[in-house]
Amino acid sequence: MDLIHIDDPQDPRVAAYLDIRERDLVGRHGRFVAEGKVVLDVLLSAGRFAAESVLVLENRLAGLDETLRKAPADLPVYVASGEIIDRIAGFHMHRGILAIGSRGPSQSAGALLETLPANALVVVLVGIANHDNMGSIFRNAAAFGASAVLLDATCCDPLYRKAIRVSVGAALNVPFASFDDTTGFIATLDRLGFSQVALSPHGEADIRDAKRTDRLALYLGTEGEGLPESLLARLKTVRIDMAQGFDSLNVAAASAIALHHFSRC
Amino acid sequence: MDLIHIDDPQDPRVAAYLDIRERDLVGRHGRFVAEGKVVLDVLLSAGRFAAESVLVLENRLAGLDETLRKAPADLPVYVASGEIIDRIAGFHMHRGILAIGSRGPSQSAGALLETLPANALVVVLVGIANHDNMGSIFRNAAAFGASAVLLDATCCDPLYRKAIRVSVGAALNVPFASFDDTTGFIATLDRLGFSQVALSPHGEADIRDAKRTDRLALYLGTEGEGLPESLLARLKTVRIDMAQGFDSLNVAAASAIALHHFSRC
């Protein structure tokens, strides 16, 4: 393991960790930040994204031994005191475990769909713009064995720091890809034999009566506006029945119910 | 409606709104803060808690007409400019709609259980210390028609500002009460004819096979430690099956799945 002690917050080797929160807002040009032990463990185990470096609070290093053994031998592991880490990050990093990951080349939704097995549950997200919801949906997708998450162009970034954290690393594990052309995307799913089901408060069937097919795509939209009517008109729709006067669950809660229902786990 | 314009952030009539965030931490001696239009609407409609006053940004007043019509005629409605509201609250209040509610006398868990109908689903929370989870569980409890939420002494406060907000007002609507003596509490539920089911990663039955009884109590614990073994040993336990390698959902997501399963909505 390549342990490097950092004493100067301006050291160019830790430049990618500078001003974490401000950088969250402007993006990181092909990189993302993973934080916390569990997320770091997923980053290093899943192998879907390459880790570029790790930055650890000196008194957290001992507890990371098993996790860091999963890293390539040449991965730089920067170690610093609490004071230096806080000055690098620009705020108090009580977790004290950070990593920079590389996004690598992005895959098209179509290309990702072509790689899926005969038995596949995929999640299609339309307009999910809240990072908490995005992270929670990924966590649920992983828990219930979804093969992929497909995102329309109005969704937020699953590799935003908070989304990764809320997903407990699932955003680094469950394959995802974006699509622009919804019509073409629906046609691709059709061609690949996916039945396509949208969750909607006014869905035509109770989800309890909806059958899982070998290949199934589950569409989820935002809580407020829901999925666009033009989309709903082209898909089977299912609803989650609620108490009188209620017509909306949090979308992450709805994803848990629907993914559990359709899961073969 | 009793409209009162406030020009001075130190006006004693709005003292209960001073330094909102700092007060969140120390508690409010029998009061709570409700924020946002939807939450205010629930506070005034549900009638479970009395509103003491409302504080509204002047340009939000027009949109609140219908909501404020649900308030008692003598409820003071304080109106202020953005600058004054921000100085009262101590931070930028972009929502611009606040209310102070009165907790009133608290009811014991036993007394609350005595009031429930023959058909009742209740949620029992043990060690839920995160306000996001607390709020989400209340939202799900309301969505699926739960009659009450019962909290052990280690749970956080459902009337904490953020918990109310995340619950979208459900914390002001779904009756709740706390209990100290878990053994006595279990005995009370027994006597009242509740079957008692605990959600646990290693539960003996798949939740899909668990039957709803007329009176059912669903126990939920924290994600990390789960419910104490001593408790699990005395209850029926059910699990939510997940993909290999996963053994924990977010407790709010788990509550959504379990409440939907047991709901008669």
C-alpha cells in the first residue's frame, strides 16, 4: 500500500479533495468523491469504477486495513491529521475517509441494455432531481437485485457525493446509463422483450395484481408531477393503493414497494 | 383573520420564532414548529394539535387564503418582509411559512391503544433516532392507514421540525405516544388482541407469507443494530428477502414495504 503523509493542505497531490462542497456544485470533470468506509469498500470491491486515490484521517487508518487490501497495490493512500483534512475539504470531515473515483467512459442506455441477462429487472427514472431520492432508489435497486438503472436527461447525477452516500455505495455497483430519446428508448426495451410498467398514483391496476415477467422495466417519476401523460399512455400503469385522501408516497418509498414486489430475490 | 404586521425582529409577539435552528437543538417546552404550506394545512385541518400563531412572508399571504380559512378566527397571523423573517429565524427562510403549535398534554401508550378500533394496524418504533427516518415512517404510516405509532424511550421526537417536514405533516395527524416499560407494553398489546410482528433481517418468515390480523402491531428497529434479541425472542419475526450479500434496507424503505403489505387500504 502506497501510504503518503500530507502536511500541507495545498499539496498538489490532494488537489482533487480541495473545497469538497463547492466542487460538488460545479462538478468534477470525470471524477467523483466517495466518502465513508462502507462506500469505499464498495468502490474497491465492485471494480466498476477505478479509484484514483484515498484520503484518510490518520486515526482511521488502522480500521481500514481490510478495506484497503482490496485496492490495487499502487493506489495512493494519503494520510493526514484532522486539522489538515478539514483544511483540505473546507469543512469538518468527521468521517475522515474520502476517495476520488474516475467515471471512465459512459455507456449508452442501449448498449447497457444489450448486456443484460434473460432475467432482468431494470429501473427507469424520469425527472428524479433530488439526490436523496436518487441514492435511496439505487440502494433499493441493489437490495432487490435490479440489473440496471436507466435515467432520462432530467435526472440528477447518481455519482454526486450525497447520492453515493445515501445509496450506501449502490450507485457505484448497480450499472446505470442515461438516455435522451425516450421514444427510441421505449422501442429498444420493446425489442429486447421487456414488459414496461409505470408506477402512477392513478395506475390502472393495483400493483399487488401485477405479474413479474422475465424481463421487466419499472418506470418511476417525480412525486409532484409524476410521469408525463404522453409516457403513461404508452405503458402499463400500476398504482400503490393508499388511505383515502393520500395519493403520493415519497418516490424512494414507492420504489422499495415496487422493487420488492417485482423482485425474484 | 387576525393579521399583524411585524417590523421588528425583536417584537415579543414573535419570540417563539427566534433562532429557529438553535432552538431545534434545545427543545421548545411544549411547543413545536411547523413549516411550509402543506404542513400548516395539516396542522389546521387535523385539529390534533392547537396552532398558537402563524408567521408568513408578506408575498406568500395571498396563496395561503384557503389554508388560513381553516384556522380559528382569533389565531394571530404575523406578516413580515423577507428581511425581517430571516432576522427572526436566524437563517434564510425561503419557504416563508411557519407556525408554532402546542403539544398539549401527552397521552400514555396504553391510553392511546385503548382508543383504537377493532381493525387497527399500529407501528411500534424502537431506537429510531434519525429525524429523516422518523418523518418518513410517519408519512408511510399515514399513507397506509396506520392507526397509531408507539415509540420506545430511545426514539427521537416526531415533532422535531425536520421530522414534521419530512412526514409532510403526518406527524401532526397520526396519533402517537411513548412507552418506557417494554414488557408491560407487549402485555398490553397482547391483552388488547394485537398480534405482534417484528421486522428483522433474519426473521423466521418471508413477509410475503405473513397474514394481516384485524389488530396488528408492526415493530421496527434501527438499521444498524436492529431490534434487541430479547424483544425478537418474544415476537413473531418476518424478513424482507433481498439480493445475496444484502441484509439491510433503510428502515423507512422497510416500513413502506411492510405497511403496504399489512395495509387494508
